[in-house]
Amino acid sequence: MRNYPKSLLDPAQCTVAIIDHQPQMYFGVESMPRYAIENSVVGLSKAAQLFNVPCLLTTVEAQTFSGPLYTKVQSLYPEVVPIDRTAINAWEDANFKKAVQGTQRKRIVIAGLWTEACVTFPALCMLEDGYEVFVAVDACGGASQAAHDMSILRMTQAGVKPMTWMQIMLEWQRDWNNKETYNGVLAIVKEHGGAYGLGIEYSESMVKK
């Protein structure tokens, strides 16, 4: 099977950045249901873990304003201390930039709150600095639908590639014959994949019968 290294995501080329999924940031989200964003970011985080993709965690003003990283994400990486910042733009934080550079990977997948600031700012700056940037749009949220949509449009026009968390995971999987991750992908889909996950459970129950 051809790799298509320029067109399709390879987990060995990627880094995931989870940016500011914190209580105070969630309070201001109006672009889509908060539970849907939570489901998506956890699905993406589990997929990164399954495919051994480095997952960088960062927060903004965690101790004084925004609160801790979403616990269901943090629990997947209990040994990882989120990089806390004062800068709205994570790319302007020396520790975050150093962490990204340390992965030595040029494809960055971002999920964050809010889309119009803490996602857009680093995405555009990374792009300018030579990275290929992908945004998991359903694992992001903005202060309004217009704010989210216009931010995705602005990033897309600049060259950032919009995706969904499940699309990212399935692109990493590529072939159901990849048995090393097959069961893990199905488990994530069943828990976080909505109707498709229910369909898998139904199919498995029928096969058993």
C-alpha cells in the first residue's frame, strides 16, 4: 500500500497539541454543545495515545483564572504536567514552542478553546514557521458560531487543514488489516463515535448470535 506521505496523515509524522480545554474556557463556548467538544477531544487524545503520537498539553492561567485541564484528558496522561502560560498565543510561549520543536515532527494537530484565539493564533504562527497544521474542528469551540466558523475559514485560507477527530484517527489507521491498532480503534469508536459506534456494537452482537 502506498504511503502518500504528502497527502495523508502518518502517525509517525504527527504531534497533537491540546490547548486550553479548561473550565473557564468551556464556560464561554457557544459554537456547539460543550459535551460534544469534550467527547471529541477525549476521542482524539485516546487516538494519539493508541498510535504513539506525542500529545502536548497546555493551559492558560490555570492557577489564577481558567482552572485545570479537563480531567478526562489529563487522566489519559497522568505523568504529563500541562505547560501553563500567560500568553494567549501558545506559540509565543517559550516552553510550548520548545516542546513542539523537541518532537522533531512537522505536522501538528491542534484542538483547543477558543477557536478564534488560542487555536487560530498558534496555528497561523506555526504555519508561518514552516509547520503543516491540522485543526480538529469538532474538538474546538468558539464564543459564538460565527467566531468559530470565521476562524476556521481564516485558517483554511492561510493553509491550515480542517479535519474531524475521527477522520484523523481513521487516517492514522488507514487499513483494517493493521491489527496492532484495530481493536483499539474500534474501542474508541464505540465509546466516542456516536451512531457509528452503536452500529459496531450492534454488528458485533449479531455476529455472536
